[in-house]
Amino acid sequence: MHAQAGYEVLRNIEFPYPVARWVLEHHERLDGSGYPGGLKGENICREAQILAIADVVEAMSSHRPYRPSLGLDFALNDLIKNKGTLYDAAIADACVKLFNEGKFKFK
């Protein structure tokens, strides 16, 4: 529900870009298994696909009240395993490369 809730919060705020749409679509997956709209492939905006990967990596590698951190390696391996199916391959590869080359890290 948080993708829809985020959209509702942002949809009436004027941005120079369609930020509310990006938030709404950030749990959509290339194969259509995501939510809330069950969008597939090219029907998911590129920015939402980028946000999706950032969200997945942060969520998996962070502690949550309902589970301990799965770790950064787990998250990056999930991107590699599911690129081209759930996640855009080029975006997933870019994310993995940033972490592996030490060009980004979580504080």
C-alpha cells in the first residue's frame, strides 16, 4: 500500500518531473509481478525502475523491525540473479558496479 500512499501524498505537489508516478511505480517489476498496477517492461517508467533498485538494495541491506539486515551482498546478488526478469539489467549492473568499485556505500 505504501506505493499508492506515497503517490497520494505527492500527486498534487508541483515538481518539474513526474515524481508521484515514479513513487507509484517503484514496486512494479519487468515481468509484471509487481504492484500496484502489474505493469510490465517498457510500461514502467525508467525513473521508477531506478528507484525500485535503490529501494530493493536499501531495504534488503538494512535492519527492519520484522527482520535483521540480509546484508549488502545478499541484496546485490538478488539484483544479479533477477536482472532482466524483475529488474532492468543495465540499471542492476550499474548499481552493482557502483558498490563493487566503492563509488557508493551506505553510512
